[in-house]
Amino acid sequence: MTEPEILLDPTAERTAAERPRAARPQRLEGLTVGLLDISKPRGDVFLGRLEERFGERGIEVKRYRKPTFTRIAPTELQQQMAAECSVIVEGLAD
């Protein structure tokens, strides 16, 4: 039997919260993939390469950027991404 997977939340939670993992799509074809740049150096380079690779497969991509990496994405941005995308990839880089 395998051990349960533990994911740590990088936000400043005082107590650990248990959350179920979001369901993953079986395939990306026909879906819109959102790429969220958190505004750390070179994150745009990483996400640019992902955009190229998704484009090679004919997958629609939308790009987003947080104003600063020190705070969570503004509610309006989160709502926009949720309305426009099926899947989000958040790019972390330095």
C-alpha cells in the first residue's frame, strides 16, 4: 500500500487544511490552458516555452500575470482565469 501524498500550502495558514486534489483532465486537446506568471524573474521564459510546446499540439493558451509574487492573485484575476480556462499552469522561477 502506498503512503498518502502530502502537499504543503505555501500560504500563511495557521493550521493545516485538508483539501481534495482537483480532478485532472484526461487530455488537453479541446481545452484552454491558462499560464499564470507570478511575476518572479524568468517565470515568463519558462511559461513562454510551455506556450510554444502547447501551441505545437494545437492547444489554445491564454497568458496571465500577477502584479507581484508577494501576494495571492487578485480576486478579479482568479475569476477571469476560471471563466476563460479549463486548466491553469502556474509558473514559478528565479
